[in-house]
Amino acid sequence: MTGPLACSPWMPFEMPPFCCRGLSAALLALIFCPGSGEEAFQVYVWPEQQAVKLGESWDVNCSTSCLQPEIGGVETTLRKTLLEEQPQWKQYRLSNVSEDTVIYCYFTCSGKQVSTNTSISVYHPPEQVLLKLQPTWVTVGEYFTIECRVPAVVPLENLTLTLLRGTELLHMQSFGRSTVAPQEVMITHNITAHKDDSRHNFSCQAELDLRSRGGGIIRRTSEPQALEIYEPGQDNQKAIIITVVLVLLLLFVSSILLCFVFGQQWHQRRIGNYGVQAAWSRLRQAYQA
């Protein structure tokens, strides 16, 4: 069989080796020939995904495999500045990133345009983590509240707050989706006071995990807070000590008062005896005279 059927995939393996040279030559021409090869060019953007702090700038690189592109660039709603360029690549700076957005990178080669895109995710780190214990002193067995507050953070769906007693995990909470603008978040946790709570500091850790958005992990920890613990046995001992001291003080004061009273009475008796003797002497002298 001759003609096109000679190159059929069902042809026996003993067919002449030159039967498919036409097809191989066509494929090689499509890949390597300047005229048709430019149609198979690629466009790249780097980084492919990036987390950018709210209000900051970000540099993006757009490149192509086309040797002689006709035109290329970046399409975005953000303010862009061309930093540097070569025939096959361009570098832009995107300023004042204020919202999540998609950046499009494109090149035109031999009249054909190819584009790709990358995404920007805006974040605001948990710069402050505030912890409060209510009340700051408590009796063993009673409840107290741990409150953790982050004044401004975004995105909330990547935030986790963890309450710790020393290194022991007490409570962990994540959050749902939020708006682009930074928001305040707060969690509270009620817990029973234990005898050894006074030996450990309480703290709150905020973790913003941006790895799924092209960033890293940002952690902030609050200032440690101490809890004062009172035991009922200690209060009884203090009451007993105070009572004993008051009784001893009362006895001491009473003994001083008694000594003073008895002293006054003894003094008055001595003065009274001397007065009678003096009057009797005067009376005897008057009679003799």
C-alpha cells in the first residue's frame, strides 16, 4: 500500500524506515523553524503568588520564551512603575497595594498574544496582642476569665489565637472570612483556678499563617500575666494569727490599766493615813495648850 496509508500506525514494523520522514520533518519544522516556532511561546510571571502587607509595594517580573516579542507588559488596577526591561522580560513595581487582586502578564509574538496571571493577597500582621485576666486574684476552685484581643489584623481566615498557661495549651480559636480592611478580634475563655496557677504566667499567641497565599508565618505573643491565688486554708491561718495577736495586745493593755488603777488606790490610801495622823496631832496640841 502506498500514499498516506504507508504512515498508518497499523503498518507492520518491517515497513521501510523512511516512510514517515515527511511527518518527522514537519514536526521538526514546527518546533525549530523561526516562522512557526514563535507560535508555541510561553509567558511567565514571578512570583506566582505573593502576600503583601497592606499599603506596601511589590515587584513583579514578567518574561517570555519568545525571542523577539512585539509587545508585552502587565495589566493591573494598581499603580505600576516600569523598573527595568529587556526584549524578553519586564520588571514592574506595584505601589500602595490595598486589596486582593489578580495581575495579568502578557506578550505578543508573531501576532499571537499569550498571557498568564498571578494573585496578590493583602495582609495586616497582628502587631499588638493584649491579654487581660479578670479578676487578677481568685480563690482556688473559683472561675476567672482570660481575655485576648488583637486590635487590627487581616485576613481573619488565616489567624489563630492560642491561650497558654506556661507552655500548656488552654484554648485555641480560628476565624472565618473577613473584609480586606483590618479588623479587631477578641476571644474569652473561662477556667477554674488551681493551686499551682500562681506558679505559671498566662499568655496569648497570635499566628497568621500566610503560606497558602505565598507568604510565611507571622507570630506575636502578648506580655505574660500572673494570677494571684488564695487558698481557704491560708485565710484561716491568717485569721487565727490575727486573733491571737489581738488577744495578746488586749491582755497587755489590760494589765497596764490594772497596774495603773491599783497604783492610784495605794497612793490615795497612803495620803489618807497621813492626813488623819496630822489632824490628830493638831488636835492634841490644841488641847494641851
